[in-house]
Amino acid sequence: MAALAGLTLLFLGLNLNGALGQLTKLQSKEQALRIETESLTREISRLKKEIQQINSDPSVYADAARNDYLYLKPDETITVVVRQAGPPDGRTAGQPGNRNAGTPEGSDAPRRP
């Protein structure tokens, strides 16, 4: 009978130890979820303020449309500036050492005097 009682206590001790480990893991997970919840709550609050600002001030909506989606006012024009890439060595045509200076682009033909 004493052996059975000893085995029962050992079994209960092992189960209790496993349960305590699981409890610790769950508490850590709970803490991580609390931190995430607080972060998401702040984000929701920020977004609600942004929505309220957009709904109360039409210029905010117009600015967002113009900046993000290139919407124009009736009297506006978009000008696109495209910069031409220079030679890979950073020199421009006409600088000393540029073998293609004065020749058709991409040509290896010698320059004429």
C-alpha cells in the first residue's frame, strides 16, 4: 500500500510540475498579447483621429488625393521631369577621357577633326 501511495505522489508531482511549466508559458503568452493589444488600441485611436480629421476638413482629403493618387485641380498641370542617365564612369559627353565624346551615342568610331 505504501508503494502505491508513493507512486501516486510521484505521478501527482510530475503532473504538477508539467502544469506549472504550462502555466508559465501561458502567462508569458498572455503578457505578449496584452502588449500587442495596447499597441493595436493606440493604432486604432490614431486612425480614428485621422478619419475624423479627414471628414471634418475637406482640404486634408483633397491633399491626400493629390499626393497619393495624382488628382489635379481644374487649373493644374502635372510636369514630369525625366533625368537622362550619364555614362557609367560618371563623366559627361565632352569631358576629357570620354572616348565617345562628339560621336554618335554608342559608336566606337574615331572622331573626325
